[in-house]
Amino acid sequence: MEVGWLALALTPGVGPRRFLKAQARHPDDPAAAAGALGPEILAAYRKVRETGVAERVLERAEALGVRVLGPGDPGYPEGLLHLADPPVPLFVKGEVPPWEAAVAIVGTRRASPWAKGFARELAAALARAGATVVSGLARGIDGATHRGALEAGGKTLAVLGSGLDRIYPPEHRELAERMALVSEFPFGTGPRPEHFPRRNRLIAALARAVVVVEAPERSGALITARFALELGREVLAVPGRPTDEKSRGANRLIADGAPPVLGPEELLAYLSLKAAPEEKPEPPPHLRGLYEALRRAGEALPDDLAQNTGKDAGWVLAGLMELELLGLAEALPGGRYRAR
């Protein structure tokens, strides 16, 4: 983004709509565009230019490997132009795919183990099918989604509710380093509750479809779904138990007409994506019985598996750790394991 336009975007009183209207009238002259918004805005714009704040933002962006973009700049996501108030400026690290090639997966931060595992499987299937998986980097479903896509060797994009130099939650910093990032919030901006609905509209706009996995009735995931419907995007949901508070929002979406997602194959078929074969190693001969017992159980404690296989608990626990290293098992909270 050219420094003059960035200064206009950073001028107090100039929001996205006023910026775009002024830019359309004077596409080659940010000062004239500022003047078209009135003498007060022009004076404020000149003050911003004098302070050099726009120059400092661009210097900080270059140091962090971040691009600062406005509508019309190369690389500005087309999907965001479908919004009534596309973000100006937009901070981007990495490559943002066309919205038609991306699918968002969202859900509650306080996700159940089964829901995180299911989100991970959906993300992996989408990534192997060539789609970029979009989410919000939050705890719970978001984090599981990003990890699933990366584990499958695919691409994933996180939309932040903070500046790109303020990764939140902090335990996801290493995860964030492995993916593309987008934010409309300036450097130094921390996460605030009012930021996340704004972030959610970007998630919806950057994807062709939104999949809701385990969300209560009052959930940011449902805000994302609402934005998606307003933009004409597809909204799908993973059904949960009717008595489960965490699944009521997703179940409500299904009751209102959202297609249910019963597994990766159904999701890919609905989106007309071709499933790619998953390369999964075979369990070694000495662990085949343990692996099959774990698959049949769905989720199990080592003691339960010891009883089912006739092996002692120490052997079972060592075998589970070996299966986990092979990518064939996953440790869950509470000491339980599930097959992958």
C-alpha cells in the first residue's frame, strides 16, 4: 500500500466506506481524496503525514515480512471485496488463496475431544483435496483445524483478532509460524472481545463455505455462519447430541436447513472436491492387535485395552506411544487414546 493511501486509511474519521468512496473519486491522489472528505479530514490527514506514522507502519511490516494492502493492490483478497466494509488497511503474512479455493472450519474454544478430533480429520481431508483451510487460530476447534491441515501437508490460513505481531493465544505462536496470517488490526493491537466478531466476518468472506463443528447457541462460530449466509456462502454443520449444550448451535443450524456433515467423505462430496488417498502406515505386526482393539473401542484407557488384548498395562502403554509416533493413535485428555 502506497504511503499516502495508508496515511489516509489511518486518518481518524476515515473508515473503509469513506476511504473507498474518496479513492474512487481521486484514484491517483490521496491528498485530493482526503480533501474530498471535507476540510476537517484533510487537516487530520496532513497531521498523520507529518507524524510519519504511515512510514513507521510500513517499516515495521517489512521487518516482520508482512504486506500492508488496500483494495486494488495486488494480493488483496477478492473475497473481502464482497463485504460492505472491506478492511483498509489489511495486514497479510503469506499467501491468501482465492476464496473459491478455501473452506473455513470454526467452533467453540471449549471443544470436546471428539469434536477436536473430528475437526482435525475434516481439515486434513480438505487439505489433501487441495483446499486451503481457514480458521481463527483460537483454542479448541480452530487450533485443531489448523493442525489437521498442516499434518496433511496442506495449506491453512488464520484470521486474527489482534495485530500480526500479537499472536493470540500465545501457545499458538509456533503454530502461527507455519501458516498464512491475516488481520485488519494494526501492529501492537491486543485481542479484545469486540475484535472477534469483526474477525469472523473476514473468515466468512475468505472461504467458499463455513463448517461449524460443536458450537453452543451463543457462539462466535454462529456469527461467522451468519456472515457467511449474508455473503451467499455455503454453511454446513456437524451434528451433536441433542442434550449437549456445546452442540446446540450446530444442531440449530441443521434444523434451519444447513447440510449435516457426517464425515470427511460427505463434506468433500458436498463441495465437489475429490478425495486424495491418505498415506497411512500399517501398524507393525506386534501392535496390530492393539491397534484393532483401539479402533473398535473408538476411545479407550490403557487399562481397558490391556483387558481387551490380554496384555499387561505397561506393554499397552508403550505400544500406544509407539502407535502415536507412527501417527496411528492420538492421546486425549484424561489419559484416553483414540485411533487415527
